[in-house]
Amino acid sequence: MAKQSLVERIPESHRYLLADETKAFAWVAAVMPGGGPQLTAVWFNTDGEHILFGTSDQAAKYRYFKANDRVAVSIPDPGDPYKYIQLRGRVELTEEGAVEHTHALSRKYTGQDFNIAPGLVRVMYKVKPQRITLWPPGS
């Protein structure tokens, strides 16, 4: 049996949260060097297999994920915060395609390209979910 993609693993009841048209934000949790959590809201999209988001190489998330690739992501419904998708897994960092991805996310959320400051290196984060939880369960 073929392995299901991320999108196929999300039931119809919650799949719209991954759609560009929904413009939901993802809350991303990283582990800081001392072991504490760091939580940030990010723009995101999916390639069907991963949750994708980005920053520059100067962001705290970049340092944290370079040291520890464990991640938790929560994607709440913008109109109903009691309905969400939670994912846990590992994150891969890459600069390949990161500038184009940054502009694609900016166009999704603002309708225009992102103003990337000169000299900043863009990084794309690819979250490979190992566990998916839906709330409310069974909805």
C-alpha cells in the first residue's frame, strides 16, 4: 500500500486549514538551547508532504532548529480557534528555493512580493509530520 501524503492524512473536516485560500497562520514551537520552548506565528503553505515556512538565517528559530530539529506546529482555524490541526515531527532547513518561497508566502498573505533586506539569507523550513492530532477529535 502506498504511503499517504500529508494532505491525504488530514481528513476533509480539517483539510481546508492547509489551503492557501484560508490564510491560516501556523504556530511553530522550537526548543531553545536551555530546553525551554519558543513559539512563533508564521506564514506557511504545504507542498503536499511538508508544512513549509521560512525566515532569515538571523532569526532565533534558525539557531534553535540548527541545534534541535524537533518541532510542533499548530494550525488553528482563523474563524474558530477551538478547531485546529497539530503536527509534531522533524524540520529540515534549506536555502534552496527559499527566496522564491518567501515571495510565494508573501503573495498568499499580502498579495505582493516580500521586501527582503539586502544581505539576509532566506531559509525554508520543511516540517515532516510524524504525528497529527485534530481538534475537536472525530470532527
